[in-house]
Amino acid sequence: MIISIIAATGRNNEIGKAGNLLCHLPADLKRFKEITSGHTVIMGRKTFESLPKGPLPNRRNMIISRNAGLRIEDAEVYPSLDAAFIKLIDENEVFIIGGAQIYEQTLALADKLYLTKIHADFPEADAFFPTIDFSVWRKTGRETFPADEKHPYSFSFLEYERL
């Protein structure tokens, strides 16, 4: 099974503020949907609660929560990442989609990174992606886009594979 992490970060590894994304980048949301559709996505409870329409369609939604009584329609809830991973034996690729604590716990396990690097600072951010040791990663893709009428900041799509 390939464990992939997908995230959008600011210049200083910011990923969120007050339970929301840093900014609205339609191209990033489209890429996220294209990459993760048809796969399992794993997220923390707070990330799940930030989704505007509940479980993501056309994906197996797995939520990690310490709340043993939590039940969510059209999603699976597990008390730990280990408990979730046990249920993924037959999966080809799974995607870790946040938040900060889940990224921190899975970065060392990840085989691939799909990052959107937003070329801006977000000083009001309160959630951060862990520091990546790029000496153990090989860049396999990069596309850069300028700011435009739909995208308030320039950004790059980056892909990495573990060495």
C-alpha cells in the first residue's frame, strides 16, 4: 500500500486558520479531487468537521477521533491511525488529508507527497505542516501558476517520492 500525503501549505508550512483553509485556490481544490477520487482518505476529526458538505464523495472517508462514541454517516471512525491502517490491507494507495496532528504522525510513514505550495505568508495561521527533511525525498513533479482573477496568490504543485 502506498501512503500519500496531500496538503496545501504557505511559505512557512502554514496549513490552516480557525479550522479553515488558508485561502481559496480553485485549481488546488480541483487537483485534490482528481488525485484523491476513488481512493481512501484519512483525516482527523477537526479536518472532517471543516468539510463544507460532510464526507467527500467517491472516496472512502476514514476519520481518526479519540471520541469512542462518534458515529458519522457515510464515514468510518477509528480511535487511532493504527486501527484505521489495519482496515486498509487491500488498498493500493491511501491519502492522508490532514490536519496537523495527523500529518505529524504519518510523515515518517509516507511514500509520496502531493504538495501545493502557496507563495505567500499567512501570519494568522494556527495550524502547520511538519518540517520535511527533503534529503529523503526526490522531487518528481513541479508546476507553477501565477496569481490571477480566481487565485489570490501564485502557487506551485509539487510531487515527491521517498528515496
